[in-house]
Amino acid sequence: MGGRGRVSGLCAGRPEGTRPPRCSRSSWARSIGIVTYSLVAFDPDSGECGVAVQSHWFSVGGLVSWAEPGVGAVATQANVEVAYGPRGLAAMRGGRSAPEALTALIAEDPHAVTRQVAMVDARGGVAAHTGSACMPFAGQEVGHHHSCQANIMRNETVWGAMSEAYLGAAGPMADRLLAALDAGERAGGDLRGKQSAAIVVVPASGEAWERVVELRVEDHADPLVELRRLVRLKEAYLLAAEGDELSGRGDSEAAARRYVEAWELAEDNDELGFWAALSFIHLGQAERGTPLLRDAVARHAGWAELLDRLGEDDLPSVPEARRHLAEQG
């Protein structure tokens, strides 16, 4: 990308005195221009790390967002070198702080002036780099345990607005990351518009594959609205999973309440509606459960067949649900 970006914050440009490093042709071929805005963050209360991004680019999450439990998070964009993600995580996993890891990777990159990268480690260290050749408006805001960065924005207020929104938001990390993305869009967002978005939040510890949430919107007219819907649906399915666990323990009353709570977060979801219907009936609220069950069956006959396959061990309300459905038939 040509042009010069407006740069603020840490690690702007390549450190003086460093040698141009080796760069293979295959590495250069992997470099793709990603016009986007993103943020990385660490939550000192939960120990979680996260990264969120929106762009006018197809499937941006698979390129920009990287995170690992107990290690940190990386956002790599502009003339993106995807390898900053896994290599940054490897460096932090090996004991380097986010500033140390980013400084080392920039020093090894002959095209650092075209990159925009941010990293946060699981101890709260944070660093960002906006190369001087990133196309304006481009810049970053490095704040307390987080960094917001953007390139080819409509104006130079985007990253500051994101940082302010993140710091002012409450709730789980996913909600605060989404608040920051929304603020970036309100401030002007990507010069070209919007297409895809992604969010990843990892726990304070665990296996490399463990996630609090990892969702992507690959191609959508309003990706942030869709991403919020998916985050809410994820929360609903987590409640349903708690219901499954409680049911497995034999606590059908608590399980039924969880299934109902899950459906209340996503009332247009047939899967959650089916289990909520059985749960309402189990809780003595057949007047709510029966219409819900009938609606699910009307939309897809497979739910009636599933009801026939279930037994009282799944939910004690199954025989009663069959009777109510037959009466309504």
C-alpha cells in the first residue's frame, strides 16, 4: 500500500540501527492488504485476553486475529504478514513480553513500514506498531492493558474512539470488545465500508485450543450486528450446555430452568425453543410450553420425531409433552 499514515503510540516504524532481515518469496506472497480496525486487550480481573476486528475484507478473522490461553493476543493487519500471529504467540509463550516480542519481529521484517500489528500478553503488557507507509488515516491508541489500531479509516478519530469505548464499557470482555468495534464504526470506520468481523477471547489458562468465545462473520452487509447476534447465541448455547450437564446429574428442575433461560436469549432459535417447550411443561407451565412445541414442529417435522425418540430419562416431561401435542393436533 502506498502513502504515509498518521502514526501515534508505541513502536512506530522500524527501530533505528536494525538490519533489513531476510524475507522469503513465499513469505512476501502471503502478505495481503487488510484495511481494518481492531483491538487487543487483557483483563486483569479474569486473566482473559482477546482480540476483535472489523474490515471491508472477506473473512478477516482468519488473517488478523490470534490468541492463546495464558499467552496473549495478536492483531496483524494493513499489509498483513499473517506470521506475526503465530510467531508473536510463540515468542510470548517462550517468556517474552508483548513489547519484546513485537520489537523482535519488527526488527526481522524488511517490510515493517507497511505493517500494522498489536500484541498483548497475559501479564498485561501491550505494544503496537503502525508502519510509516500504512495508508492514511492510520494510527493507534495504546492504553491500559489494551491497544486499538486502524488503517485507511475515514478520519483519524477512529482508534481513539475505540479506546475510550473499551475503557468505558462494562460486562464480560466480549461485550467490551464489541463496544469498541461499534465505537470505531460510529466514528467513521473503514473508508470502503464493512464486510466481515471476528472476535476471540481466551481464558487465563488452559489448552491452546480452549476459547471463551471465538466467532467470525465472513461476509455480511452489517457484520457487527451479526457478530453481536452470534455472541448472544453463543451465550444461549452455553446456558443450554449447563442444562445438559444438570440433566446428566439428575437435577431436572435446574436443567429445565437453564433451557428456558437459553431460549429467552434467542427466541427465534428452533433448537432452543424445542428444549424450552419441554422445560416449560416440566415446570408446570404447559400453557407456555405447548404452543412453543407446536410451533417448532410446524416449522420442521423432525422435532416431532425427536420427541418420539426421547424418554423420561431425558426430561420427565416428555410423556406429558406428547399428550399435549396430540391434543393440539
